[in-house]
Amino acid sequence: MQHQLCGGQLHAIEQHVRGYRPLRNRGCTDNYEAYIVCRRAGGNREVFSTEQEAKWWLKQAAPVKYVDGAWLGHINKTSTPFKHGHVTKNAWQVMSEELGDGDLEKNHVYVYRELMKEIDAGLPEADSKDFIHPRHGLNEARCWKAAMAQLLISLFPHEFLPDALGFNMAYESLPLHLLKTVRELRELRLNPYYFELHISIDNGSSGHAAMAMETVIDYIESVRKDVGEEAAHIAWKRVQAGFVLAEGLPTTPESPSLKKKPSQEPFPRNEIEARVIEVFEAKAPVAHKIHCNSRLKIGRHSLVDWLEPNAFKNPQWQKNFLDELSNCKPWIIKGSNQKSRLVKEMSWEGKMFGSFMQSEVETLKAWIDSLDKPSNRPIVDPMIYFNFAPKSPTIPQTSCILKDYPSFARSPCNIVQNWETAKGAATPGTGNTFLQNNTNELNLSRFLPL
């Protein structure tokens, strides 16, 4: 998806997007073909194992299925800039079809609600307070997270229009798990129509996938004509950000029987850890019984236990030892070898002076200092998004959140902050008494559409 553009090369966006569509579709169908070959050769199901597990899976997915299309929920409003109207109307058409174009039987959420009744899921209405009660057992956090993301991105259609269009382009593309789900539901004699519907209506020829991509192309071209190539470049980066957001949101639960065991983290994790392990592994045969009188415990084990030579040959044991040692204060003070008691005991006048060569001491010092480096901690920087996708001059800044986003309004909003001029202009008997007496009751969010 990442594609850098500059100068007069913005026409490459259209080529890139149009080329991406068949490439993504081909990759999905090729993988599905491989899946079918594997299944015909006797391979197991990959989405759910049993009918009972499939029903559990379908129920857990309800929070995200019940907001199908919500990311486009406010994208075509009366407050949308007129110049973007043709773009947002096309995006709204996708939302309209998600809602069944006025036909309840074709409404995607309705179809899923009917499926929940078929499998006797026992769920209340999704807009009821009872829906989030723990007694229903909807405890797959990833489904709730995806649902909330879709609802939240829809609330800011002005500021995040390109992001929403990118999100839409990714979300409407054909995913491999959808094809697998249909196949496996049929095998278990469960109704797959909700998922079949999304395979057909989201197709990349004339369906939602095609519509989503054409909408992005139209939007970028509109920005280019209206503001210029630099603004179009920024808008394109924000489309990419929305695309990545959708791609990174798992929207389906993981069946308990098919959860992949987490791959074991490679150890040593870096060169300095490898050198530290070499130091302790060399000392273990000599040192472990010498410390039999020591009451020091590192984690749940004594130093004698940790340094048992045969046990210390196990990589997992080595990893656990380093992890526990790194958190053993005051022996290790992360980021400061000078404050760490272990280093003091290895130095002159320390109890372990001479037990370690100077090169080994330096290795341990370097390891202790590295424990507090940012590279060893997960980095969550809220500015990453804004640095990658800065504000675009084409995106209007909201001056009144109550006006542009009435979902946040808690009380009526006056048409103007100061109505004294209007009241002063009113003439008794001319019908303006209503304005004089009722201005405080006016709600701008309801008045604007007029």
C-alpha cells in the first residue's frame, strides 16, 4: 500500500490503486485455492473445529457485525463541504447498501441478527444497555475493539475524511477468512448467507471494493485540482493511514481449539545478552555450590539453583535467569551499572572482586546500562500518525463541535452567541416576538438542515 509520490507523479495513485485491486484479489483467491487443496487432502478446518465452537465464534463476532458499515455512518452530512459532495455521496452509497437500501430484509445487521436467532445465541438488542452485560459472555476483546474503531472513525467525517476512505478501501476488500468461513459453516450445516452476501456484494468488479477504490481516486484527484499536488500527497498519506488502521484490526474471534501457540521468542535476543550468558555459563560449574550458604533469591530460585550447570544449559532457563536478575533490586538498577550492587561486589573491596575478568565485568556493565534504553521498551508515540499524515489544508477545522458533531451536544445551542442585535431589530406585532422569547430553546444542530 505504501507508495511515495512527488511533483507531477500524482497520476501514479490511480495506477497504483487500480493495480492493487486485482493483485490483492488474486492473492486471496490463490490462498483459498491452496486451502481447498489442503482440505480435500484431509486437512482440518481452520476457522472452527466443531458446530458448538462455530456457534460460539458467530456469537462472539456479534459486536462488530452489528455495526457493519458504521465507519461511513456520518460521511455525507449537510455540513460536508460541497466540493467533496460527489465523493462522500459515492461512499454513502456503500453505507446505504450495508443498510439494505431501505429494505430491512437486505440490511446486513438484520441478517446477522436473524442468524443469532437461528443459533439461539440469546443476545438482546445491540442498542440496549443489556447487550454489554458480562452475563452474555461476549468477551473477545478484539471484536469490541474493531467495533469501537469503526464507530469512532465515523464521528469525525470532516477531519478524517481521507482516513475514513482509506479504511473503507481496506475493509471492503475480499479477505481470505471470509471464504474459509463460508465453506466451514456449510460443512457444519449452519447458515452462511451473511458471509456469502459479503463475498458477492463486496466484489472488486462492481461491488463495494470497486466503489471504495474509485472513491479514493476521485477524492485525491479532487484535492489535486482544488488545492494542488502537495495537498493531494498529504491526503494520499492519510488514505494510507486509514488503510493500515483497518488492516491492523482483527475483526473475528479466535476459536479456542485452533489458536496458534505463540512462537517462542528467540534467545538470546541480542548480542549483549549472548555475551552475558557466556559469562555466567562459564562460572556456573565453579560457582553454584560456593553460594549454597547464600540466602539471596532471584525471583523464586536461590543463586545455587539458578547456577546448577545442567539446568543452566537450557536456553529457557537462561532467559528466565536474565529476566529475573534484571528485576532484582538493588543488585541490578536498570540503566545504571554504578548504582547496581552486583557491579560494586565485583569491584575492589567487593566480595566477588577477582571472580570475574575485567572484560567480563565490562560486559555485565554494558548489559545493565542497556536495560533502560528506549529500544528495549515498547514505544507508543501519539505523534507517529501526525508526523506521517499531517493535517491537510483541504480538511476544515471544526470551529464548533456542537454544530458539526451534534452527537456530542448535551444542551441546546443558540444560533448566535449574542442575539441582542436581532432582538433589538424586532418590532412588536410583526411576528418577531417568537425570536425574542424563544432563542434560548433553539438547537443549531436541528436548525442547520433547514
